[in-house]
Amino acid sequence: MFDDDYALEDQGLEEQALEVLQRVFGYDAFRHPQQEIVNHVVAGNDALVLMPTGAGKSLCYQVPALVRAGTGVVVSPLIALMQDQVDALTELGVRAAFLNSTQDFARVREVEQAFLSGELDLLYVAPERLLTDRCLSLLDRGRIALFAIDEAHCVSQWGHDFRPEYLGLSTLHERWPDVPRIALTATATDATRVEIAQRLGLDNARAFVSSFDRPNIRYRIVEKNDPRRQLLEFLTTEHPGDAGIVYCLSRAKVEETAEFLSAQGIRALPYHAGLDQAIRAANQSTFLREDGVVMVATIAFGMGIDKPDVRFVAHLDLPKSVEGYYQETGRAGRDGMPAQAWMAYGLQDVMQQRRMIDESTGDDAYKRRLGAMLDAMLGLCETVECRRVRLLAYFGQKATACGNCDTCLEPPQTWDGTQAAQKILSAVYRLWKERGQRYGSGHVIDILRGKKTDRVTQYQHDELSVFGVGADLSEKDWRNVLRQLITQGLLAVDHESYGTLALTEDSRAVLKGERTLMLRRELAKPGKTRESSGSKAKVAVNLPPEAEALFTALRAWRGEVARNHGVPAYVI
Ligand code: ADP
Ligand code: MG
Ligand code: ZN
């Protein structure tokens, strides 16, 4: 059907592209900016395509591969999805195949033979496979219509999807300088774009950047109090029976959360890289094929998943970057129908992420970059502006207030938190000055609230002048204030010494009263006042559940050191 001489017919290439779209794929028209991209590549030029998830990137290389003579070679990191993609194309009558590590040798030979005889329109290859001598020499002997490099952000060492094999893909251009290349990704900051272009040798490629707005997604970020309960309430009241994804940071939390939801009668399945391959594949396929399944997953799940009716994406933990957040939330509402991006976020997230950065292996520049990425994410969480405006601004795009996100619907109140900040900062200062010690937030809050815990009495911290000066705010309020001080760089968390708090350069101006500090109030739930929602009631353990887990992990990790050096382990 797609003979090599098809491309030689005396028909404008643009008309041919439209004809392929309609006849083969059954669509009436290209979506903007598909047509421009297709024409550009069909004519033999390189392209760098940055389009949000669900916008239709695949057709940007599939159509040109069919129009141009030879086989379109598609580099994709998603071995698990190659079969699905090839099946879908085969059903449309496109001659497609893949080469990856899941095949036996006989099948590999068949595919190679088909390629060599010009019987393939599209050939999907995993990057590590493509770069083998066998595959490179195979490609030398056949005819290549184009190279498509899908999920091109995998080449970025700063991103969370980094695949070292992608770095080798720059050789494609050196080896086949005349074959057009098209790199595609849903990641769009200038930094990533520049990095992709550099690493893939696409400096002269034309970049196609489309709007990253996902108008049908409602963004909401709530303050984390009792995350599982909050999630359950969100699911049962707003998304009963809906398909969705719940992202957690750790594998253990994925499993716990999936079990918890299942016990509550919700059809929830776990997915993370530590699960057996067969279980992962089965859960993924259930999620894709059946209605109303909730996938509880680490970020190992989702790339390339084309499920149109995902109605919500929930985050129980803070993503490491705005790009990650955007990619993950972008899996909601690909059918254009209303969908929600919901996240529970709290002080512990900030502490945990900062700790992970401090403990990561890498030089200072690397850590600074991770820190800057985290700061941008925190800025999105703490903003009092429209979330959509903030999100798109991160990608260098302008928007007007959407009227649909949480901050638009219920503008956050702010309050003058200068005094509260001064109380915390002076408590930290006095503990250091008068007692020569640093402590974590739990203990500092106890002192401010005037709680005579064992630790407080043991170290006579009730004799400090700051003891009890903060009894007017609840523990929850104090955590809220602390979180904002940390995200604003007014307090530092020293993970080298058990998550203790320390003043920063910027703290001084606040302490001296030279700076007023407007803080964001927690959004009061309708019908509840801040007083009644605050935890003024007795608090047995001064740690939220998720901090308790962190505490345990930290304790295990550094237990030895603490014991040997007699350091008070007031973690967080
Ligand atoms: P992306 O790779 O950008 O996330 P896909 O290529 O998987 O997106 O496409 C998402 C969905 O949009 C697919 O179901 C695809 O069939 C559909 N689609 C893409 N282009 C068009 C079009 N021009 N007309 C109608 N549907 C389209
Ligand atoms: Mg895609
Ligand atoms: Zn908004």
C-alpha cells in the first residue's frame, strides 16, 4: 500500500500528507500545529517538537514516515508500550514492527528482513537496541525515511526521566546526515529545549512550541493534614467510579495507599519499578482497558500512557519539579473533558525534598540546580495567584487568571505573619545562642506553644524567654508558618544535623522588624473556622504521620551516629 514510489507520485507533498491522515488514520484534519510540522519533516528538515501530552505528537512523525520513501525509525524508551503502538498501527493497515529485548531471535530476524525488503513503514526501536552494531549496520543496509526521537527529554540529565542511552543518539546525525530527524517531548522549559537540541545535535532544527495550557484541568493544592483521609474524601466525594492516578514518592507508600484504598472499597492497583514485571504489566493493562480503576504509582508509571478518560491525577507527595508536576498532571483529561489535578502538600514535603537534595550524590552545582527546581515547585504551591498563570509562566507562556483553579475560585487569604515569624526565629536564635544547640521544628513548636514535654523539661527549655509566647496559634498553624519561612529562605533546614533549623542571612531583617511578612493562610474548609479546624486539642505525639515515617527512616539511617555521639535526635 505504501510503496516507495508512492512518494514520487506527482502530487504535492502537503496534499499527500492530508490524504494519509484521512485515508489511513481516519481523521478529518490536522490539529494545530501538526500540519506545519508534518510539512516541515516531509520536506526533509529537522524538527524539535514541544507539545503537551495528548496534543497528538505521534502523527507528527507517523504521517511523514508514510509519505516519505523508506521506513520511519522511531526511538522510544517505552518498551512496554511498543506492542500496543504497533498493534494499533497494524490495525489501521500500517506496516509497523518493533525491535526490543522482549523478542526471540526468530522474530528479530523476521523484522530485520521486512525492514531490508522495504516492507516496513514504521520501525520502533529501544535506544539501547538502536545503538548496537547489529542494528546500526542493519539500518545502513535499508532505506530510512526519518528518525523520530520520542520522549526526547529523556536526554536531559536534569530531568527525572533521564536515560543514559539517549546521549548516544547524536550519532544518528553523524551517520545519516541526510535523514531528517524529529525529536518530540511534552517538556518545554527553555533550559530543557536547549539541552535537547545540544545533546541530540539539533541546533539547526526548527522548534515547534505549542501552548501548554490544559484548560480542562482544574489545579488544586490543599494543605496536607491527614493525607490518606483527604485523598479518600476527594475520591469518594468528587470522583466516585472514575479512573485516575495517585502518585506517591516511595514504593512502600504506593503499596500502603493501594491497600488502604482497596480496603475502603475503591478499585486501586499498585504500580512501581520494584514490582514483578508481570504484575506491573497486568496492572497497567487493567488500568488501560477497564473503567474506573485507580492506579497508585510512583513516577515510574505514566510516560506514554494514552488513556483518554483519566479524570484525576492526585499527588500525595510533592513532585521534585514543576516539569514533573506538569507531566504527571497532564495525564488527566486527555479527552478534553473536565479533569482535576489535586495535591496534598505540607511542611514534611519541603523537609523531605530538601533532605533528598542534600543527600544526593552530585556536586554543588547539581544540588543548586535541584534546589532551584524545587523552589519553583514550592512557589507554585505557595502562590496566591492563579495556579495556571503560575504554571504557564514557568514554561515562558502568558495566560490570564483562569477562574477555575483553587486560588481563582477561593482566593487565599493572607495575614501579617511578621510577629509569628519573629517568634520562631528568635526561638531558634535563643536555643543556639543560650544553649548552643539546634533543634528540629517539632521541638521548637513545643517551646513556642509552651508545652512541657519530657524534652522541654529535661533541657529546661521552659526557662527560655520564648517559652509559651506562641500559645495563640495551633500546632498546625505553626507548621504552616514554618513551611512558608523555609520555602521563602527565611529559615534553613540542616539535614546534615538531623533536620535542625538554623537562621539564614535573610532572617535578620525579619527579626529586626525591617521586613513585613505576609503569609498565606490555610484555606478554611467551608463551614469551618480556622479555630475549629486547628488542632488545639491535645496532641499526644507532635508529629504528623508522614513525618513519623520519615523520623523512623532517618533514625535508622543515622541511629548509629546519634548513639555514638550522644547527639539529641530531635528530628523535624
Ligand atoms: P502525545 O504523544 O502528544 O501525548 P498522541 O500522539 O498519543 O499524543 O495523541 C493523543 C490522542 O489524540 C490520540 O488518541 C490520537 O489519536 C489523537 N489525535 C492526534 N491527532 C489527531 C487529529 N488530528 N485528529 C483527531 N485526533 C487526533
Ligand atoms: Mg506520545
Ligand atoms: Zn486560576
